[in-house]
Amino acid sequence: MVRSVIGGVGSYVPPRVVTNEDLSRLMTTSDEWIRSRSGIEERRFADEGVYCSDLALEAARNALEDASMTPSDLDLIIFATLSPDHHFPGSGCFLQAKLGIESVGCMDVRNQCTGFLYALASADAFIRSGMYRRILVVGAEVQSSALDFSDRGRDVAVLFGDGAGAVVLCPCEDGERGIIASELHADGRYAKALYMTIFDISRKPLVTPEMIEEGDFWPRMEGKVVFKHAVTRLAELVHSTTRKGGVGLGDIRYVIPHQANQRINLMVAEKVGIPKEKFLSNIQKHGNTTAASIPLLLDQAYRAGKLERGDLLLLIAFGSGFTWASTLVRW
């Protein structure tokens, strides 16, 4: 039986560190307020002129090096992001050009916080079908350009950061390692609980001075609604994915959750009965990097020597849409 195995992993974050104290100079907030509600201490922001595909390029290079591959070895690129370089075309095409390869297919996945896991499941299906063998899956974000650093937008602006993570997915026939199970879910009834109005394609013209004045180009979130659904859905997901994979909760070495809010992840750990030490975290130093959060955390755990061959990892995410997703993988 062919399984998809993670043959290489890499990440990259921009060098500029932005602390909670830095944000408190821009809006009415404080380090204590941000830490107590999210667990975030600092995050990284890209400099002006840096694109999402630029961060992705560095993460991709690191993943390819880890896999002992070159860009020319790739058969497909899947790019997950909510902050594309441009409205169109997809950022995967820009990344492909920066990698210096031609003709390789590119597709973008726009599922925000669950984007990387949706992309990973898609890549896994391509490999299992035999259509492709070596797929670069990237999650990357430059969100700092689209945050409202005023009191009006502070509840959202303090949460997000920039970064990128990538894996190279390859076929493996030993029947032991690789992706065991995936789940993809959505509930569009809550699409506007976390969304950005612009670009509303029904409006003519697409952008008006009134929209700018009203702040329609800033993200908006009903925090309590998102929090409640995230805890419920992620807890359900842990149980359903382990059942689907035929493993027990005690078999899991680590849960690698999307880094939206530390309180969400700790509540999920308590709800399902998994020790909180098994829920890995980097939100303290990076904030919510959306589609990049899971591959970024995965790479950091790998580079820190926490992962050993044969470890069972559960990757879970919840986000805008609402969407939620999981991947159970044997490292």
C-alpha cells in the first residue's frame, strides 16, 4: 500500500520582531492583556516590499534541502495562504518562478487557518492515486499589511504574525510511515463570523472611498463565537480522526495544533484527556501565522530534536469558513 510520507520539512520567519509592548504604542492594549487572552508575547512582521511568496521561497528551499532534493525534482506545488501576493494569479505561480522551474503545476488553497491541512490532504490524494510523486506543500502568510493597528482593530491585530512553512510529500511503500488518515470539514453558516468584506465582487465598483472609510478592508472576527466552535470542533476531530486511523489517544506522541489561541488548545487538550505537554506550541513567539502555523511548528519541533522516526503525530486546525481539518501521520 502506497502512503504519502513527509520527506522534508522547512520553515522561515522574517527577522523583524514585534512585541506586545510595541503594539501598545499603536493602540490601547498591554502585554498583560494580550498574553492573558491569547498566550502571545511577540510575533514576526515582514518588511515592506516582501511578498508571501518570498517567505514561502525560503521555507521551500529549507524543505527541499532536508529532503535532499532540488526544485527540478518536484511534480506539483500546492500553496496555502490567505494573504496572496496579488488578488490573482495564485501565489504558487510566483513561487514556481522564484524556484527557477517551469511547467510544474501550481495550485493555491484559500482555506485560511486550515489551508495547510487541506493542501496536505490534496497532495496525499494525488500521490495515492499515482498522478504525482513529489509535491511541495507550502503554508505562508504576510498578514501584517492587512491589520488595523488602531483601537478599532486591536482585538484582531494583536493576534497575527508573518511566516512560512513547507513540506515535501513523497510516496512510501513500507506500509509503516506516512499519512494514515485525514479529515476535512466546513460549516458555511458561520462564514461571516471571521472574514474580510473586501473584495466583495457583487459591488460595482469593487472598491469605493466609502468602503475605505468604513474599514471594509480590515479582517473582522466574532471572537466568542470562533472560540466556542473551535474548542468543540477540534475536540470532536481528535476523537474521530484517531478512530478513523485505528489508533488510541495514548498512541499519539504529539498533537501539532493550529496556533490561533493558546487557551483554545489547552481547553481541547483537557476536553479530550490528552496531557497538555503533548500539545506543542510556538504561539508565544510567532502569534497566529494562519496557514503557516502547523508546518512552522512541525519544522521547529523537528529541528529541536523532538521528533523520532515512528512517532505518531496528529495535526489539527480550525479557522475561517468555518473550516476544520486534521491529518494523522506516522513520522
